[in-house]
Amino acid sequence: MELKAFAVTPGLKHKFTGRQLAALGAAVGDDASVELTTVQQLLVRMDASRWESARAVIAEQGMKIYPVGEVVKNVRACGFCQGDDVEGYPAAVALDEAVAGLPTAFPLRIAYSGCPNGCAEPLVQDIGVVKVGDGFNLYVGGKASGLLPRPGLLLAEAIPEESLPDTILRVIRFYQEQGKKRERFWKFVDRVGMETLAQVLAQPAQVE
Ligand code: SF4
């Protein structure tokens, strides 16, 4: 049997309804495997022949589908506990829509927190975003796994909301262009250096 693998989330609020879970289970079939991963997503492996109908049901039920493998993962978000506007929920959604699923040298994890409490643990992800006041601070090169975890480094601060997706896209595009095969993002940050990344952000925007 040919297998189809993909990831499903309920959106950045990470709360499924019972109806969504029931529809997902029925759509992917009894033999599908559904694995909970560390980036707030369900990783589904199912009979590929049912994929098209399952995709329609998942979308109908308001869930989001993401590719798996060497891609930018869905944005891991905090709980937006003080309200969507105060904590920048629309900015996090726009960021997710701009970057999730882009191909990369190694799976790339992004975390977003709506205040410096950092509930989504943004400082130990490849890319971390923290809302501070009206702007957003960007951290790169954090690492939670292994015996030598480390915090990310501050690459830019007070980024305005309208510039946030493009700022992070610039970093990701540079990684896409310059990253070596299977090079983890934190190693890439070490190799190219923070100064180079700051220069990438300082370049004038390309007119498309
Ligand atoms: S990071 Fe801040 S806004 Fe987000 S859940 Fe934690 S305390 Fe609430």
C-alpha cells in the first residue's frame, strides 16, 4: 500500500474540537497512524488512495495541512493568554502562512510568543519571535535538543508587524540558498555568523 504523509493542526490555537478529531479519524481511515509531534501538529501516515477525499474533509473542518520532511514547520505558538490583539495573533498567523512548508536543508522550527514570558519557548528554537510592546524581536540559532542546548541570539528587535513575515523570509531564503545539505539551522548560523545575517536583513527590498 502506498502511504501518504502529512501534518495537520487546528491552526495556531492548538485546540481541536471533538467534531474535528472525529472527522479526521473517519477521513484518514482505521489503519492510518496519527502521531503527536513536538511542534503542535499531528503527523498522519495514511493510505495514499484516500488522500484526496481526506484532504477535502480536513479543509472543510477548518484544520490546516502542512507538508512533512525538510521544510519549515508550522509555527509553534503560545496560548495568546491576554487576547489576540494584545499578543499579536494575526501577526503569528501571517507569519505561519508566509513561511510554513517552504523547503529547507533540514527541518526548521519557528516559535512565536506574544510576550517576553516566552511560553512557546522561542529562545530554544531555530527561529524565535517574541512580541515586545508593539514590535517583535527575532532570535536565531537556538537549540533545545542534545546535551548542549543553547539560547538563540538576538538578530533584530522592534520589527514592525507589517515587516515581520518578510524579515523572516529573508533569513529563510538565505538558508535555502546557502545551507549545505542536511545542515541544521543552528550550525548554519554559526558558520555564516550573525554579522552576515544582519547584512541580509539590511539589504534593500527587491521589487518583484
Ligand atoms: S507568551 Fe505571554 S501571551 Fe503567550 S501564553 Fe505566555 S504569557 Fe500568555
